[in-house]
Amino acid sequence: MRDHDVASAKLLQRAFVAAIAAVDPQHCLPAFLPAPPSGRTIVIGAGKAAAAMALAVEENWPGPLSGLVVIPPGHGAPTTRIKVVEASHPVPDAAGVAAAKQIIASISNLQPNDLVLCLISGGGSALLALPAPGIRLEDKQTIGRALLKSGATIQEFNCVRKHLSAIKGGRLAMAAAPAKVVTLLISDVPGDDPSVIASGPTVPDPTTIADTRAVLEKYRVDVSPEVKAFLLDPKAETPKPGDACFEKTEVHLIATAQDALAAAAAVAREHGVTPFILDSALQGEARAVALSQAAIVKQISECGQPVGSPCLLLSGGETSVTVRGSGRGGRNTEFLLALAIALDGNSDVHAIACDTDGIDGTQGNAGALITPDTLARARALGLNATAELDANNSFTFFEALADLVITGPTRTNVSDFRALLHRPNR
């Protein structure tokens, strides 16, 4: 690899590392801890960052506490007072149901002077898997798998999850009343809406059962007769803004995609590169986002707009992938493969795209890197980039090139991180 390529790859990796560090619970959580109550403190939570958040609470809490948080496998932390339970993600399982029942039981008989500290991060929707009465776990699993492949946005997906749940969509707050509930959130959703993050277990739900039916119809998701009947019953609606169960609740966003992008921007400036944050809340098909960002690169190359080179184009948010092929991939590698094709060997551009939780899709990588010679190296290996994209086989493509970014679970999650470095190769 040429010196220019090596230096560019290192800069992109430093930017990603800085982004993750900025949203590490050890760094961002302590300042948001409430004062200890006169009664009990119960810590509950779910998500990819939940164990790391629990550890940060333990290390900074001045009084007694107990509790339980639910995480995906491999996302643990060495807590001593807060129990950590593993469950399946992104498709829920029986372990998640059992953990959710334990959480509900732990907060169901509290007093007004007790405190529930709720630690929520991305992934919590699948991990807090307590089906609503009359709904089977198998129903939620089938619907979840269908929506994962459909191209549905996270807002649409979580609208459905909330209305098939006995714990999400504000129902956890109902169970905790009359205790005070303080929720600390690490946001993995575009726009940072607390009602969408992990399907909003402790906040009012502005969406409705009718919205849920519309999402299922839009993506042609078949549901069981029990689910159909449930979604026609007005009594199954989630609690709305103004409900009395939210009178003693507080919600604090402690880390967002914007925080991660700002940290990456600081790294760029340290290296004499102008950062340009395109958007912290991008959504849409991964390959469509790639085409849009390739067009911005072209404008920079030809006109020096909207920013001059050298520059680092940064974006967050969460793209989606409509799965049509049978390959292996994730939304970040899909974005990069589509970007490499669109750039067609532009000698001035290197890029990285990773999920900030360290897992892109269901594979063991955070994301990948592209260089100006990505397509040429692929052709030398007999790989057809367009065919691999059509097959949704982006993981295999970048694995063959040895260009995967592998971090392991980062124990935080502010969704996607994309950085395109435009620097003249001369």
C-alpha cells in the first residue's frame, strides 16, 4: 500500500476511535446521575451499552443499589451489584422474555421515595422481549425477521415492536409508578427521539395501533390471527403524552451521533483536514446514500464545493438494506461497496463506514474501508463488485480484500459512522 493510502487509512481509523471514545459510558454517563433517593435505588436497563452503563453507575454511585440489565452476547462488563443477563439480538428469544419479567417484578412494588434508574441504549427493543397478553414470542420473532429484511426504518420497526409489547412504549414506566424514574439514553436512532430509542419503555408513545397496522401493510408482513385481533383492540393502546404514569419521570440523552461526529471532526482538524458534517441523522437505503455522497465528492473534485480539499465528510444516522440476495453483509459494508462502485477509482478518496456498536449487521466486523484501488484489487481476485452488491454480499467482498474493520463489541451504540476523506493524491 502506498504511503498516501496508509496515511489516509490511519486518519480514518483515528477518527473512528475518537468517535467511539466520545460516547463511551465511562466518559459521558457520570454527569447525568441523579441524587440518591431516601428509599431504594433499582437499576434496570437494556441495550448494547447497558452493561458498560451499569458499570459506570456502580463506579460513581454513592449509596446502595441493585438491579438487572440485559445485553447481547459479548457486550458484558465486570459489574458487582447489578446483574447482567444476555439475550438474543436482533431477533428476541426466551432469555429476553425471562429477563424482562424479572425487571418488571423488581419494580412493581416500589414506593414514592424509591428511584428506578433506567439505562437504555440501542438494541434494547429486541432484548426487552415481553410480548403483550395474547401475543406469542414466535409472533414477534416472525414479524421481526420480516421487518429486518424489508427496508423499514427504525421508527417504523419500533412502532410495531411497541404495540406488540408488555414493557415497551411507556409500559415500563407504568409498572414503576409511583417511584421516580430517571432514564439515561444513548441514542442509536436518527433524530434522537426518546420514544424510538429501544422502543421507548419509559416515555410516552405518540404512535398508535393504527400506525402499526399501516407499517405491517406497507411491508406486506403476514401476521397471525391473534396479532390481527390484538391490533384491533383499543384497550391494547400504549400510554400517551399526559398519562399520569409519566408525572415522576425524567429522560436524559447522554450520548448521540452528533457527539461522535464532533469528536471525529476534531481529529480531522488536528491533521490539517477540514471536517464537514453532512448530517448526524441520515436515513434511506444504504446504496442510495452512497450515490448521494459520491455526488458530493464529485462536486468537491470539480468545483471545491461545498468544502475545499483536503476535507473529511462525516455523517451518522442509520441506513437500511432491502435484502434481495442471499449473501452476507451489513448496512455499512453495503454502503461502502456501492460507494466504491460510484467513485470508480477516484484517486483522491478513501472512506470508512462502521457501526459504532462494533457489529455491522450479523457479522463480526464493525464495517470496512475503501481505497482508490478497491475495485482494481477486487478484479484481480476475480470479484465483480456489481454482482456482489446485487447479492447483498458486501461482507464477503471486503473480507476477501482484507479491508474489514474489526473492533469487537464497543459497548456503546450511536448507530452508523461514515467518513469520506478527500485529499489530493500528489
